[in-house]
Amino acid sequence: MIPAFVPLKILRYGFRKKYPAERFIPKQQDLKKSYDVVIIGGGGHALACAYYLAKTHGITNVCILERGYLAGGNTARNTAIIRSNYLTPEGVRFYEQSLNLYRDFSQELDFNILYSERGHFTLAHTDAAVRTSRWRAEVNKQLGVDSELIYPDEIARLCPHLNMSDHVRYPIMGALYHPPGSIARHDAVAWAYARGAAKLGVEIHQQTPVTGLIVENGTIKGVQTSRGTVYANRVMQAVAGNTSVVAKMAGFRLPIKTIPLQACVSVPLKPFLDQIIVSGSLHVYVSQSSRGELVMGGSTDPYGLYGTRSTLDFKEGLLGHMLELLPMLGEVKVMRQWAGMTDMTPDFSPVMGLTPVKNYYIDSGWGTWGFKATPVCGMTMAHTIANDSPHDLIKPFYLDRFVDYQQVGEKGAASVGH
Amino acid sequence: MSDVNRLPAPFGRLIDRSETVSFDFEGRTISGFKGDTIASALCANDQWMISRSFKYHRPRGVLTMAGQDANTLVQLADEPNCLADKYPAKNGLKVKAQNYFGSFDNDMARVVELVHRFLPVGFYYKTFNEKKQSWSFWEPIVRAMTGLGAIDPKADFHESYYDKQYLFADVAVIGGGPAGLAAAQAAAEAGAEVILIEENVALGGSLGYARFDAEGVRASRQLGDFERVLAGTKGVEIMTGTICSGLFSDNWIPLIKGNRFYKLRAKSIVVATGSIEQPAVFRNNDLPGVIMASAAQRLIRLYGVRPGRKAVILAANDDAYGAALDLIDAGLTVAAIADLRPTVPQTPLVAAVAARGIEILAGHGISEALYSAKTHISGAVLAPVTGEGTLGGGGKSVACDLILMSVGFSPAGQLLHHAGAKFGYCRQSDMFQPVELPAKVHAAGSVNNVYDLGAVIADGKRAGLAAAKDAGLNVASVPAAITEKGNVGRTHPWPIFPHDRGFDFVDFDEDLKYHDLINGIADGYDNVELLKRYSTVGMGPSQGRHSAVTSVRIVSRETGVDIAGMSVTTQRPPYTPEKFGHLAGRVFDPGRRTAMHHRHLELGAQMMPAGVWWRPAYYGGKADRTNAIETEVKAVRENVGLIDVSTLGGLDVRGPDAAEFLNRMYTFSYTKQPIGRSRYVLMTDNAGVITDDGVACRFHDEHFYVTATTSGVDAVYRQMLFWNAQWRLDVDVANVTAALCGVNIAGPKSRQVLQKVCTDIDLSPEGFPYMGVKMGTVAGIPARLMRVGFVGELGYEIHVPAGFGEALWDELMEAGKPEGIRPFGVEAQRVLRLEKGHIIVSQDTDGLTNVWEADMPWALAKTKPFFVGGRSTEIMGKMKLARKLVGFTLKDSGDPCPEECHLVLKGEEIVGRITSAVKSPSVGKVVGLAYVHGDDSAPGTEFTIKVQGGRRITGVVTKYPFYDPENKRQEM
Ligand SMILES: Cc1cc2nc3c(=O)[nH]c(=O)nc-3n(C[C@H](O)[C@H](O)[C@H](O)COP(=O)(O)OP(=O)(O)OC[C@H]3O[C@@H](n4cnc5c(N)ncnc54)[C@H](O)[C@@H]3O)c2cc1C
């Protein structure tokens, strides 16, 4: 059994005299005057889209413009939870497709993203939460996604560390158990797509902010950057927390608010927590990373802000509740905290597809839950751009749904769970 | 053999030799003195190896003696990852090393080191993905190897005591070294209330351990001066042994001391946190015996511990020579000083060292530390510097058991980073320095790139005065910034000497060698942020304190980007790891109890959470649940029951525009609502989604008492304030939820019972009809009474001031004794209301339900011009309904009762769900509410329900109320 798994590739590093470097991220080039497609933003979504444009649709004259360093936005800041146990059929189908892409990711892109199925538990501490869990479980099962509402005995068996006492402020009454819930190395996902796209000819330009858009007669013509003007037949924005700012440059408004979301990690511990635990009532979630750190977060900050400064309140609230769930962690220490800017929609579903500006496409409204959707966003946005028509899976997420009263309500499945 | 390395007094400022302590380290008894840290006691006992490294499991010992590195992380019985060089040695401690397999001395995992060539930077991204199953095979193995300390799964935070306290100051000075002391003194003399925070147990900073002059007297003299002056200065509160772990917006400062977490709000701040001595890179620079020069000085002066016997010093500044003198004074042999500088300036310290006959090798570096057993070094190879980062071959080995590194510093600027300061590279000093500070935050001393002791003190004074001025104190003039900083020649720009055979560490926490960084850059991760993420440099417990600057230097050289345009990676809070317990404190998350809470408990109620409240679910044992609920239902239907409804939201809306205000907030019309009557209220949001309901009771032309749902009231109140901030109607809204409490007495005999205790109100059906509201007294208690019909029987809600709640409950229970009154809980109420088909907002509605879907167009006022959500409601009214809330029963009475949220299917498509369902005791069959497809909502239509186990059963749309369809009973 073991020999089949010996990581042979590793040998070439040890036995070569000179380190066989391979550039995962291409060197900065000069900007061309024009491209077939320009993508604003260099996060996971943008890189995935570029990859699928080149791979699936043969569109390789593509340029990614990132204002900072590659994938340094929310792609670098998220807590890497991947799951498909959403509430609406539209959502479940979409995220499940993402999980399918993730499952083959490390082989397809020849990059181990450390994809790890841990089992995802959304704890319910109220009647209402038990109801929502059952609702999600039923919808999931109907669509072929592995989810089940489980009760305290079963929870205690599967998560032996949880405090299951009745004598706490929020006793645990049930949980939505989603065995395929996973974590992965977030940066690696972006890097793998970057390398994959670059190999197929996509240009990646870091430290190149887009400062304006050229729109003529309602059609996009190009973008202005810190390094000059670049023309393009088609342009997509995938800029997460800056969504509204960039859309404004294109001349349209969105029902999106930018709100900080924070997270923190502990000093590395020997592995003891295998599961991903989420509690909506307590506003906390936690998993243990492959480095042994507890990765923890909660819901968004109480107010909107274009800023990424950390707060003390967040940590105090978070850890207070964390110790209600896992009282053995009192002497464990927080090592680092950070924040990202999330683009929140009213219905907790994304805004994707065409826009009021011709040949201008948007991938946004990813709020606090878009890491898991990185592959499927890339795939569906590439299709949308290539055909100037939205991919079936993202049709429900069209912008005008807010005017048409066709919201896709995912609040019950996305507010703390991400 | 204990204490073999202990030096006599006066070495050891912090230890008290009159009191010994002893503790256990890995089965060895270690004895030390009060005032020792775990690490200093271990060193005194010749135990140099303290931990095993993260990846290669290499032996590690003390590095900084300042709590700044991960080498000294140890495991205590109840605390993982504890800093041994900070944690006081105490009797009876059980200390273990971390991260080893088998035994500490013979860590089996050290074999990883042998295959290091096969584990290049980021190797895990490049392999284990050959086949789909490869990673699932390898992951558990890799995972088991990670992590440092271990937790005790049986520990319980609730058994320890942590608390919090607020503090206020005009000026907070962080750091009690010469800069901080001078700042505190200056600010206090200007009249400021100062809090001076020092992480270590004693004030002084570098004055406590460093050497500024050949004679070795200046530091202690200076410290003595400060102590004398401060003792006579009013307004300085000194907090030693206190860690400032972050600087947040608006000068919000967390401090940790003992088990207390302080939150300090200061008008202005002086950060005088000093600098962090930086290591050099050479082969085996990580092994026990290779330490910072400042660490050796700390061991000697603070703890009276001899750091070794025979030393080699790697020097690049004058401080190295101060350290050399300290070693000599402590009785060590200094075998040689390898000075990276081509010529060594003849300063007084250098002269003093030379005068003692120590060999000084100018233009030399160390290429390698040697060892015989890897647990401690045994020599150093000295070689001439031939270029930037290169050494000549054929170096000479010198036997030694100690190598000091004194090659430079970097500002301890974490807190300034947290506050939003910007750092830039200073070419003169080859160090980063703060170049832009936020308002009301000042930096002083070596964190501010000022090094000469006199200049440091002057800088502290300047910052202290500036901070006092910021705090609003009268300061005549703030001195200009210091220009003669004494920072040149302190830090070598390239103390990095990679070795062919590796183990030349850049990051000790993460076991990253020089070539790991070079290879990472070659893989395309060619800026510091990307390199950090790829190689993990700086991601360990010490958060880049010793690796960040080195990696910037390396990236700059490899990419040709000028270092002057670069910055170190962002430093994020906390400064030092904070315990969860500290952050949590006493966990203030109170549950609310009603005024009658204890009565429910006495009656054996099972309590359940409801929003922020606890409410009785039912009365009786858990095993008896179904029975208890049925009995309670029956009591209300046939006799009389009493339920605590205190948690219901209550809002007093008063003022000339009160009716108009409600018209805009709710879907109905309230202008013509008669006084003494209540009316249903239904709230929608801008998108037309139902958000709350209740009743509005009009007690006066200008006074409505509006109820809201238990969990919705806070949001309703917020919405009311939000909207009226724009409308500016003449109303006042008060949330009186907690001010009032209430009960609902319901059932055919409720009037009979109430009459006994309520004599000032005409309770007859004519005098007090259904939907009537009145004020009066009940059992002498002033009360608001309402005839409502939620449970579908004759009933009265009685709301009284919360203080009378228990009395009200008692009086009614007593009065109802002859009738056999029974308390009933939330569960029975749910059944009762469902039998009547009353919806519960948020159970029978969801985040998208509109008035049409909920089948409540009767709740819309037809003629009024506006209400929140009105426009959306109007538009949606013209759209085809995708789903509709209907009442239902089951086609086959033998089928099980569906559970809430079981799906309604049309074919295989999900079209709706069950929102409420119960086997009704009053009707004798399953009744419920469900969303069905918009086309299937006509009574009599059958639809498919998918129940437990995937079984499909048939529901039939049924008109509701299911019970008493003519509503006769509630109107009796
Ligand atoms: C703390 C936190 C935890 C999270 N946890 C999870 C989780 O567990 N699971 C999950 O699925 N999701 C999670 N998320 C959400 C997830 O991170 C995001 O939805 C996702 O990463 C979005 O990817 P992106 O590529 O669209 O955005 P980003 O990675 O943010 O990329 C957008 C890029 O656009 C660039 N940009 C912006 N403006 C311009 C401009 N004018 N010109 C050029 N470039 C520009 C930015 O610099 C940025 O790099 C979390 C988010 C945060 C903040």
C-alpha cells in the first residue's frame, strides 16, 4: 500500500545539485496596449477566471491587474472553510459544483492545496436554529449533498471536546453535520491558478491599481492604471471589498455594503480538533489548520468601513464565546489577528454576471463566504465572459434580482458559517 | 550539581538568594531562586536545551532571555507554549519540553533533519498530490507532526479566575527603559497623569542589563537617578510585569498583568519599547550556546547566571565590546571577537577590551558553529569576510561553549504598527524606523532609531512633553526632534553568511534556512509578503521578530529592488500572545429572566432560551414532555391557564403624531383606531419582507402601547428610531420591554378567575369586548389589560410594572385555585396558536416572506399613502406568487406528523416546506402551516411532503383556523 504513495516528485529536489526552481508567479512584464480581456483584481476569483478563460475557452490574451501583491486581499485573509450545505437550491447547486472542482484541484493543477475534509458542524442553540438546520439538511439531501441534522448524543460522540452541558448560557440543542466540509490552503489555490493561467499565456501585473474605466456609449473600452491606459474588448471586475468603488468607476451602483470581517489564530498546538465547528448563536467558528493553529472567526463587524484595522472588541467577544464551547482552551494563546473588507449583499448571495455596461462583467458580493466558490466562480465567469451570456449556474445571481424581487436568501446559511 | 552556573552577588539583580525554589523539568529537579525564570534556572543548572524545533526537531536553547523568541516555549501542566524566559520559576511546577516524539534527549523525529534536502521550501505544495488518494494518505502523518504545545482536554477555564478592569490616563508610556522613564518623568512634571507600563518585573530596560561604559557604572547610576526622581514625582502610576499587547484605534490599550486584563484609554501615548537585537546567519546559528549578546548580559546581570565558560563573540558594533567586558567580569574567557567590520573603531569600550588582551579579529565572521553532541555547541569557525555575505575558506576553529551575536538591532515597533505608523528604511543606520506616526502617538528611544544613551533620554523627554501637550496640558515648548541619534554603526547591513552545507537559519521558529528563502524567491515569490506566505517566514510564534528584517534584506538583494523602498511585512496584534482566558475575562453574557422566573422553577418548569430570555417550555419532567404539553393545552381549552408573556416586546409610542408614526411603520391603518381598542400590527422592511408583528393598544389619542415579538423587539425599536430620525414626527418611542412584565390568563374560565382580583374594570363581554384594552388594577397592582386571541380562547393579557410580576402571578394562581388554574408554557402556546392558524414571524415566515405569500393581505390598509415596504408590497402584489403559506392536514391519518422544515416537493423540485405542524390535541389530527407552490394553494389541493427517511406523504391544503373556525370562543 505505502509504496503507491511515496512522493516521488520530492526526490528531484534532494538529488539535484541546483534547486529546480519553477516560477509559480511570472515576472513582471511591460503592459501591452490592449488585451482581449482585462481582469481587475488579482485575487483567487480573478486568477481562476483567467485560468478557465485560457484553458476552457482558449482566450489567452488576458491581463490581470492587481493593485497590491498577488492574492493579498481576502484570498490571503480568509479562514479557508469550504462547504456546500447552503439553504437555497440555487446556492447548494452552485457551491456543490465548486466542491467538485476542489476535489480534483490538486491533480488538475498539479499543486497540492492541502484540501482536507474535516466535517463541518453548525451548532444550533435555539429552536429556530434547529429548524434552520433541518431545513438546510433537507434541501441538501434532496440535491444530493451530504448533510444531516444531529442531536446532542451524536454531537458529543463526533466532537468529544465540545461542552455539551445544559448549564451554560446557550446549551447545544442540535447541529447540522456536513461531512464534506473542508479546509484548504487559501494562498495555494490562488497560486495554483496563477501558475496555470500564466503557463497558458495570461499576464499577471502586480502593484498596478486600476484608477479609472473608459466607457463609451455604454460599452467598456479599457481601463486606466497607475502604469497607463490599457484597452480591452472585455473587462471583468473581481475586487471583493472594493466592489462598489470600482463599479462606481463604471458608472453603476450596487446594493452592496463593505464591512470588515476579522479573524485570528492561536499559537500552534498539537492536533486535537479535527472538525470545523460553527456556532451561529455564539458568533464563533473554529478549525485547526495543518500548522496546528486554531483558526477562529465570527460574524462581520457591526459597522461598515473601508479599512482593515483589527479591534479588541472582536477578540474579547470571540474568545469569551469560544471558551463556552471549548472550556479547555483558557490557557491557549492568540498569536495574530487581522481583518479583511467584505462586500455584503442584502440576501447573502453573490452578484455575478452581466452589468449595465456592455462587455463589462462583475464577480462580487462574495462577502464572507467566497473562498469556497473560487473555482466555480472562475469557471462560470470565464464562460460568461467568453459567451457574453451568463452561465446557467449563476443566472439566479444576476444584479437586477434586487429590483425584480428575486433575491436568493442565504442569510440563514451564511452569516457566521461563511 | 545544581546551580553550577550561578554567579555570586552582585550579579543577579532580580533573584532573591534567600529563597530557593525547585521544579521539575523533564524528570529532572531544577533548583533556583525566587526571581528566576524557568529558563534562567535551567541555564543555572546547565540545562541548555529547552525545546525541539518546529520542523527538524533540532535542539534549541535560550536566544534572547527577553520573551521574544519561540526557542524557549515549554509546556506546563495547564499551559501550552509558555515562554520559559519570562515565566517565573515556582515550587512544584512541572515543566516539559515541547514537540518531541519518544524522549526529549532522543527525539525520534530528529530524523526529519536527515532528509531536509528532500523537504525544500513549500514542498507540501509540490507533492503528495500524485494521485487523488495521496494526500489523504499523507495528511494525517504530516498533521500529526505539526503544532507545538498540547492542551489538556480536561482543563476547564471556568475553574480559573480571569477578570477585567478599565484604566484611564492622560499619558500612557509603554516601556520602562531610559526613554520611557524620561518620558514618564517629563509628562508627569508637566502635570499629566501618567501610567508607565513595563513588561518586565523591574524598571530600567537596557539600564538593567546593558553596559554603556568601560567601567560599567553608568547604567546603574542612571537607573538610580531615575528611581530617585520618580519616587518624588507625583502623577506616575507604575505598572511593572505588565504586557501591553496592542494599540487599537483611539488609544485603546490592552494590558495584561497576572490574571487581569486591563483596558486603558489614554489621551496620548509614548511608545518606548526599545529594539530587538537581531541574529546573524551562519551554519548552526540555532543551536544551544548561540545567543544574543543582550541575552548573555541579561543572564549575568538579571539572574546571576553564567551563560557559558568560554565565548566567541560575533561583533559588528560597540555593544559587543560592552558584552565582552561583562563576560570577563563574570569570569568567562573570551576566546576571540570576530568583528564583521573591516576596521574596528577605537572606542573606549574597544580599548578596554583590547587592554584585557582579548583577540579582536577585524573583518572576520563566523562561518559555522561546531558541536560534538548537538545539544550544545563546542566551537566556532572564524573566517575572514571576503565580500557581502561571503567568508574566505580555511577558517580557524576556536573551541568555545558560547557564541554571542552582536550585529545589530531592529525597532520593537509592533505597537506602532498596530496603531498605524509607517516605517521606512534609514540608510545611515541600516535599520527601519518609524517615519509617520498617528496623531497622539509618539515614539522615543531605540524604537525611534535613537541609540546613544544621552540622546535616548533626551528623546524620551521630548516625547513625554509632546504627549502631555496632546493630552491638553500646558506645555511651554516641546523640544525639537533629536538629531544626534547615535544610531550609525550599530547594525550591520548584511550579517548573513550562508553555508554550503546549510542549517544557516533565518527563521528559528519555522526552521527556515537561507536557501529556503532564496528558493522561494526563485519560485516567483519575489516580494516580502508573498515570500512570507509561501515560505512561512515570520509566521511562527515570535512573528518575525528575528527574521523579518533579514528576509527583507534577502529579497532586496535577490530582486535588485532598493531596500529603501521596501517595508517589513505588516505586524498585527497582539504584541505577545494573549491567553484566551484573558480576552474572555468573566464572559459577561447575561441571560434575562422574567419577574416570575423563580415561580416557574418551583413549579418544575423546563426552561428554554427565547431570544435573550429564558422562558418555561412546559411544566413537568423531561420524560413527561408530550403529556405535559397536552395537559396544558387541554387546561386552556377547557378550563383556565396562565402563561408568562413578559418577554414579549413592549414599546410606548407617545405624541401628537403617534398614529401617523404607526401608519408609516406598520401595514395597517391606525388613525381611526378607537381609544380602548387594539389592532394587529405587521411590519415589513423596504423589500416588503415581513419582519415582525404584534398589537397596538390605543390607551389615549396620543399613546399607543405596541407589542413586538420576543426576539424581534430590539430590531423593531431600532427601526423606529432609525426611521423617525428621518421623518421627524412628533413622537417619543420608549422600549419598555423590561420595565413591564405580563401574563396571559386564557380559557373559558379566565373571566371568572380575573373577576376575583380585578374589581375596578367592567369585565363583561359588553364592557370589555374582544380586542378591547383597558387600564386598571389587578390585585391592587396598576395594570394594562388587553383582550387578545393568540391562543383562541377567552383571555386577558395583563401587563404590570416588572417589580409586581411575582405578586401578580401569585395572586392569579391563588384566585384560580378553585377553577384548577394551570400554568402553561411556550410549547403549549405554540400548539394552541397553531390550532388557530396564527403565524409566528420567523418560524412561519423567513428572510423573504412577503404579505402575499403569508396570505395576509387583510393586514394591509388599502388607502394609506405610505408605509415602510409598501411600495415593494404593491409591486409584488401584481406578480405571480411562487409560493404561498397555507394550512394543511394529512390525507392519510396514519402518516406521521411532519417536522418543521420538511420539504414540500413538486416532482423532485423543492417548492416549499412545512413551517409548523403538530398532532393537535384539540382537533385530533395533524394540522400545520406550509409553503406550497403558488398554483397549489387552493383548499383541497394535495401536495407531496418529504418526511423523515425520505418518505413521501400527501398533505391537503386546508382552510384555517383548524379549531373554532368562527372564532366564537375568543370573543365570549
Ligand atoms: C476574515 C475572513 C474570513 C473569511 N473566511 C472565509 C471562509 O472561511 N470561507 C469562505 O468561503 N470565504 C471566506 N471569506 C471570504 C473570502 O475570503 C472572499 O469572499 C474571497 O476570497 C474573495 O476572493 P476575491 O478573489 O474575489 O477577492 P480578493 O482576494 O480580495 O481579491 C480582490 C483583489 O482586488 C484587488 N483590487 C481592489 N481594487 C483594485 C483596483 N482598483 N485595481 C486593481 N486591483 C484592485 C485587491 O487588492 C485584491 O487583491 C473570508 C473573508 C475574510 C475577510
